[in-house]
Amino acid sequence: TSCPYRADTVIIGGGCVGVSLAYHLAKAGLKDVVLLEKSELTAGSTWHAAGLTTYFHPGINLKKIHAYSIKLYEKLEEETGQAVGFHQPGSIRIASTPTRVDEFKYQMTRAGWHPTEQYLITPEKVQELFPLLNMDKVLAGLYNPGDGHIDPYSLTMALAAGARKYGAQLNYPVQVTNLNSRSDGTWEVETPLGIIQAKRIVNTAGFWAREIGKMIGLQHPVIPVHHQYVVTSTVPEVKALKTELPVIRDLEGSYYLRQERDGLLFGPYESQEKMKLQDSWVTNGVPPGFGKELFESDLDRIMEYIEAAMEMVPVLKQANIINTVSGPITYSPDILPMVGPHQGVRNYWVAIGFGYGIIHAGGIGKYLSDWILEGEPPFDLIELDPNRYGKWTTTEYTAAKARESYGFNNIIIYPKEERFAGRPTERTSGLYDLLKTKCSMGFHAGWEQPHWFYKAGDETGYKWIEEEVVRGGYKVEIENMTDEMGVLGVAGPYARQVLQKLTSEDLSDESFKFLQSRHLKLSDIAVTAIRISYTGELGWELYHRKEDSVALYNAIMDAGQKEGIDNFGTYALNALRLEKGFRAWGAEMNCDTNPLEAGLEYFVKLNKPADFTGKKTLKQIKEEGLKRRLVYLTLETDDVDPEGNESVWHNGKVIGNTTSGSFSYSAKQSLAFAYVPIELSKVGQKLEVELLGKNYSATIIQEPLVLTEPTRTRLQRKGQSPKI
């Protein structure tokens, strides 16, 4: 095959994800889209995948990816003339414990404000849909009618046919042997057939993604897992059925099972102790010839899962196994792929780490294509940001996390749950050793951060900047200071009193005003002090060198003994900021919301002369008028609290969603922020919020519930008594 010498976009890897991206870019009108595949299309993880397609995802944003994929696959055959073998018999997740039923109710609270169909169904309905089940343990089902499975090979070939139809070039077998970035941000892609000059490159190389990354000095945290599934010969009871069985996922048994022609196909997720990683590929690279090969199957390893499936679907006991497939699928540490431009390298994009490439391929192809062509993505998908991993992500960490994530595939997910494999990383603050036994640590981008502190008797337990510099031609050096710096927050009515003991600087309200920043020394330690606190109380944030953290912390704790100083974690911080009506990035504010609907007009000066990023669009939004607004709710709940992403109801319809929520200890009631239509956003409006399958009444109140310390002080000076 001959290669062009110039291309707009070079896609490296011809599995379903890469081919989908080629299809979407070409369909959107981009010229000179070139895909390079080193052996043949679908080699790697695609061709042997079980091909499951589901609308369900426990997260929020990925549901949109799943929904787009399914809608695309439904019409692909008609568009390309290529059969895709798409079956949509629906799927049922089976609950066989009361806790699992609660988890399903929790998932249902997040389903109402998404367009996809999902129902909590009774055991009788489960049996009607899947008559071959042993119903002894079935308590409920989570049913998605549009789910099913597709033939991965045919799907990829249909996408390839579409890509060619719209003008993309798919070249194979062509191996990428080296990548060179040029000073103007373009790339030289070296192949045995010559060099291709490309405006951008996209790594969609599956379990070869590490090899491609290494060519440019990046260590992508992906690792191959041995995933096995078993296919039976004809089962008479299956053959006798009039309609195809829905896919079932027996979550306690940790496997999926679906009809395959007149037999059954069954695939388990083994526990982290039993499952197998192909570690040698990470250390020594993927064997050069590996393409459409498989691993040796190991039925002994999955025997307990086969037995669980036989108990749930008794006809399996008599079925003959005709095929066992054991192939590599790629896992990232948190099972989620890495999608988007990579920090530190210009015009290098990734779509790698797909444990579920078939259901993600369509939606990710569209999402990336929009991002590449429009300069920004169509919606927020922050959880797939490739830059969530950094130099702290070692091979040992990736392996430990992939093991944990694969083994935990079907376990019950609890809100605010922590997973401890591979932790801590090198990203610990100077205070980690001092505090780790006193609190429950949470994990944030590699960092260990206190979520809550134990009391006696407790149970322990971007754009987003590099691109702007290039686009604007600014003479700026960007340096990531995160790993060098520490920050301590000191907040509360005695914050000034305690800190004043450690410095000769005047910290009085007149001298050190709210929102001011100053370099000073506390107990001879240099800090940048900002008078601000996300608690909304009197407080300072103290930025300092990481190696000074312990000394600074000890000095503050010693100085505050008389005042009764103590530690607090991010969960307390969250409750305090909600009481004050403070918005949070990633919740009330993200790439899918704008400052006006988030109620942040006060912070945006549209009449200032400078043409800041987004000014034109904001003016346009203001002129057109808002369709929804962020509101502040109190809820009448019993023993359940909101936490965000729950459905908001009015007159029997879902009309919006909460963004965050918590119990307020000051007001002794539940609080939440929510986005609702503008006509339902007035103070006093009654709404309902769905929590664990029940609707609780909610009222829009004037924010905030508790006034901030600067506001209270101002009112006291005027002789008024502020509300607390």
C-alpha cells in the first residue's frame, strides 16, 4: 500500500476506536485523514471482543458516549451497506442482595435527567424477559431495553467502509517506526514506506499505545489484562425460544451472559487475586508478531464463576463448551480511557486505555472529531482527561490499580468510597506521615488528601494554558509547581488570633483585608498568605514550600492550643462551602455550564474594555436569555442526604438535576444546588429531589443559608444582626 507524504491528521492504530475517529473526521469534511495500521484492521483487542453494547454507565458524562454509539450502530448498515450484526434484545443487571437493590435505586436517581431508557424491574418482569433463570436469588433487575451486542469485526469494517466513502485513507500493513515533533508543532511520522508530514497525530494503538508513547518520551499508564469468555454449542432450551434473550449481568456472580446464535456466551471478571495481567508487555514491550493471536485459556481460573453461572442459568449445566477465548484487553488504572490532547506535547492526541472499546468507539470518535475540528469538545468529559495521570503514575501503580479495577468490576459502588491499591504514590504532602493515622485519606490526581478526621470512638476507615500560549504567540514559560508547593488552610473565628502569635505583620481586618494576598513569615517560615477560605469563615490559605509543611503545621497547632484548634477534612469543607452558597469546580461549574446560569454574574464584568476569553459568547448568551439557572435548595429528608447528580422532579416530570449536596450541621437539614428551568427558579418554588428511589420535597431558598464572615462583619458594623 502506498502512503501519502502529507496529512492533516494521522491516526495510529486500526481497531474500532481509530477507525471510528477516521470515519467521523472524514464525514465531517476533514481532508487528508490518514490511518496507519501495522498488521490488519481489528488486530489487537477488537476482533476477539464479546461486543457488548449498553446505555448504562454508573458515571454521568459517559452515558452520552454510550448513547451516541448505540444510535450510530443502529444506522450504520443502512449508511455503509455493510452488515454489522447488531442485536438489541436489551440487558438486565441482576440484584440478589438488598444492598444491590439500593445501589440500583441510587443509579436510577441519576437516570431520570438522561434521555436513555432505564427501569428498575420486579423479579416477575425479569423472569418474563429471561425465562431460563433460576429465580431463587433474584430480588430486582435494572433493565435497559436498547442494550445488546454487536459483531466487533463487522462494526469496524462498516466504519472503515464509511471512512473510505468520505475520503479517509486507511493504510495497512504500515508500521509507525518513529515520531519526530518539529518546532512548528507539526509531526514527522516515520514508516518503512517513507515519512509522512502531519499536522497532528492521534494515538489509538490499543495495547501498543505504550510503544507509541515511548517514541516521544511519554509513559502511558496502560496494561493488558487476560479477559476470558466461553461459548457453548446449541442449547435446546435456547433454540426453542421465540425471541432473543436479553444480556444478563449477574453482579454478585461477577459475569455477563448472552445468547450467541442458539447457544450461550459467558464472560467473567475474576477477583484481583485470580485475574491475570500481562506484565511482561509493559516491561519488555508487546511481542513484535502479536496481532490476531490469543493467550492460552485457563478454565480452572474461572471455575467458580462458571459454577455461579450454572446456578443462575441451569441449562448451562448440560451445555458443551465449544470455544474459550482468552485475549488481551487494555486497562488504565481506573478502567476509564484517556481521551484528548496530551499536555507537554503539541498536537499529540490520545484515545487509549479502552477496557470497553466497542461501546465507546462510536461516541469517542464523534467526541474527538468535534474537539479536533471545533477547537473544543462538545461536552465535559473530565474523567477521561489523559493528563489525570502524571510522572507519579509508576508501572507498579498501574498494575496494582488495573488488578483492583478489573476485580472490582461488578462490586457494589458506595458513594464516597475509596480504593486503596497502589497508594500512596510519591505524591504525598509533607504532612502525610503525621496525619495518615488521624484521618481517612482521599485520592485526588495522585495526592493523598484528608477527607475526614477521626474523633475518639469513630470507625476508622484544562485547556486548557499551553494552547493559548502558542495561539497568542506569548513569550511565557509554563512550569508545573504543584509538586513543589504545599498549602494549609486556617479557618474559624480564632484564625487571626492564632496566626498573629506567629508573625509581627499586622493581620487586623483594617490592615489585611478580605481577598488580599501578602508574602510574610510565620514562625520564620516564608509563606504567601491569602485572606480567603472556602469555608466562608475568617481564614487564610498559606502557600509554602512542601518541605516546610510539617514545621508550619506544628507551629500553627502549637499556637492554637488555648483556642482549641483541630483538624478538618474536605467533607467538612464541602458542607461549609454549601452553607455559604459557594460553587465548586467540577460540580456547579464545568465545561457544560456558563457563569451566567451558574449565578456568577457578580464576578464577570462584561463592560470592561479588555476582550477576555469567552466575552463575546457570554454577551450573546445574555442577549438570548437563559434557559436554566442554578438554584439553592433545602430538602426534607429522613436518613438519606443528597450528594449531586440526582434527578429533580416537578409535576411528575424530571426537570433538572442536582450538582452537589450535603447535610448542613449549622441548619440541621439537607442542602443542595441544582440546575432547573428558568421558569421554576424563583425563591419559594417547591420541587422534589429523588434519593434512593424516593422523591423528597425540596424548596428553593434565598442563598446563602449562612452568611460569610466578611458579610457578617460588615452588617455588624452597620448595627444589623446577621443571620447565621
